[in-house]
Amino acid sequence: MLGLLFSCNEGEEQPLANPTQIDKYFPLKSFVINQLDELKDHKVHKITMINGEEASTEVVLNKEQWRKELDAFIQADINKAANSTAYEEQKKGKEKRYLLKPEAKGNIKEIRVTYQSSANDKVKQVTFVAESENFFYESSTTGTLKIDESSGLISTYSVEGTQKVWFLSPNEIAVKGNVVE
């Protein structure tokens, strides 16, 4: 019996795989996270509009601030086990689209990835469309990342959305960022 206990500890320890993650669709979360180290300490010129009121700022972001700034894209990743059959992949020229099937449930309705050419896998642009609604609340969000062709880094990003709570006026929010060296 003691031998059995000690033999369980021998051998190579392996990290547990994340059973909720799959590798079937465009890896939006890891695509963004992999850029955070390169983007840190870059300046961004940001325009924020909330219900028509515009504010413009220029700020240098560290890695954690970039993660928060691009969180909408990280959250839009569809590579989850629950989505393994929820999306249809369509390819046309330089573009791949992942569309939520009509019978499937999910907030992310579409992810569209445009590549520099149909012959390579260098990303030029990524767009997501999200929609959510219930009896009291509805929202829609569109996000776009544009990638600099020479560096492969995010050059501009935008997130635009509308939120409507029952009996209240809708909130319209837009954030546009232009990455400056």
C-alpha cells in the first residue's frame, strides 16, 4: 500500500490542460495577449465618445493597461469547449468568417479575420460582432483591430457599442485608439 502512494509521485509532473479551451477557431484571446509585451510602453492616441460627448487623450500604457484596453477582444474569443460546434467557418479569398449558427446560443455573432494575402497567415484585420438581449436589457458591440503589415502589431483599434436598459435611454459608447511609437 505504501509503495502505491510513493509511486504516484514519481514521474514527470505535467500541467493540467484547460478543459474549457479548444483550438478550433481563430485564437483571438492569445492573438491579443501575445502582443501585450510588444505594445507595452507604446503611446496611444485615444478618442472616447459617450452619448455624443467626445474626449481625446494621448497616454503611454504598460502591459496591464493594454490588457484592460483590449479586454473586449480577449472576451470575444470563441475558443471554448461549449462553442465546439456553434460556429460555421467560411473562407473567401483573404478572409475567414466564423458565424454563430442559427440554432446555437452565444453573444459573439461573428468574427471576421482578414489576412494580408490568401497565401499567408499574417493577419491584417480582425472584427467581432457581439449582441446580447433579454427582457430588460439589450446591447450590441463591434470591435476592430487593424494590424501594421510590417511589424505585425496592432496599429489601430476601435470598440463601438450601444446598451439599452428597459425604460432608459440607450447609451452609445465608442473608443478609437491609434498606436503611436
